[in-house]
Amino acid sequence: MERLNHKDFEKFQGDWNLFTKVLNTKNIIFLYDLDGILAYSAEKVLGNFRDRTGIDVRPYKIDSWEYLKRVAIENKLTQQIIDTSEDDWYNSGVMEQARRYLYARPLVKLTVSKYGAERNFALTSRPSSFKESSKRWLIKEIPKFPVKNLLIREEESSYNGSEFKIEKIKDFSPLVDWIVFIDDSTDYVRGVLESGIDNCLAINVPQGVIKPDFNHEHLIVIGRHPGQMQSMYPLYKYIDIAINDKYDLSHQD
């Protein structure tokens, strides 16, 4: 795979020494979010909205949780469009059509090869009705990923997405030295870090122009590549550097 030059993504934010220490721990697990980390879902959802309305919404412009609804309101679209503006996020057929991010496969291959398939999980806030379509997507798009390690809410679950992720991380906490939780949602990351799980390193890769408005000693923030399909290249790059000891990034400008 050709690695494109990239000079202007946001720099690594957080404790580099802790990051490298955690990634060089043997008893570790990785919890990958699906939408926004492995799956380029925003491309499909925003593309559908753009086709319906003619409004130029783009993933790099996302600035809030209900970005499309806000855009619909600001542009004085019909109430029906406003009410359904975010619906594609909850449509399993639309989600299954999403492309993977360009560096999703190399990233998962890297962590599976280094730590073992049994230590790599997909932790998603998708509802239980997405279970089979999510499995099919993983088999097709990320074949190195152990599809049995898909963690998704069961039909009878009373948890919302954030609660589900927190509880799953709590379940893993006593079993390993470190948990690496990778998610695009600043809200989910904040919830996990504030839940008091001492051995969780949270890597936030926010969408669009969203930034976390909080600090935590276990928070790592990594910017996206401006070429949207390549968004996960910085995440891949820094994990590769940390586990293969390629460069010293302890003292960045």
C-alpha cells in the first residue's frame, strides 16, 4: 500500500511515555469502535443527506453529535427532513454499505500480529439489530479481525451506547494489565475515563472539527489525516512507531 506523505495532521496529544509503555505491555487488549474508526460510515450517511438536500455536508465539517439535524434546522428544511436527518446512522443496510478507512486493515493486522487475534475486539454502540450486518461487514472489510470478538448489545439490553461500552470495559479490566479503547466519540471517551477504570488508555480520534473539552492522564488524542479515506493513518503511524520503537517522539515541537 502506498503511504502518502502527510505533514499537517494534528500532533499527538497526551503522554507519549505512557502510550509507549501501554503498547509494549503483553497482557493487553484492544477495543476498536466500528463507526468512525474502522468503518467510514460518515461518508455514506452524509452522502445520502447531501444527495437528498443538495447541501454540501462533509465528514471533515462535523462539529456536533447531531450535525445533520443542526444543518437541516439552520437551512430551514422541512420538518420531515429535520426529523429524519440522522436516520441513516440507525439503518443497518446503510451501515453495511460503508467503506472501511484505508488504514483500517493495516492497523488491525498490526495489532493482531503483535498481540494475537484473541486480544482484538470491536466494541460498538450499534443496537442489537445490527449484529449480523456488522459481522458481515467485518468479514468483508477487515478479514484479519476475529468476527467472534464483535461486542454489541443484546436484544434484551437496557444499556444505552455509552453505558454498554463502559460496562464491557469494566468487565475486561480485572483480566488484563491494560485496555486500549479507541473511539471517535468524545462523549463516550469521557464517560469511560470518568468511570474510574484505572487501567484503560483511551485514544480519541474525533470526527471533523470536534475536540475533547476535558483532560485526563489516560487520554490520548490523535488527529485525522485530511484525506478522509486516510483518516486512520496517523493512528496507525503512532501505534506502529510505539510498538516497533521506530522514532523518539518524546519531545515534539
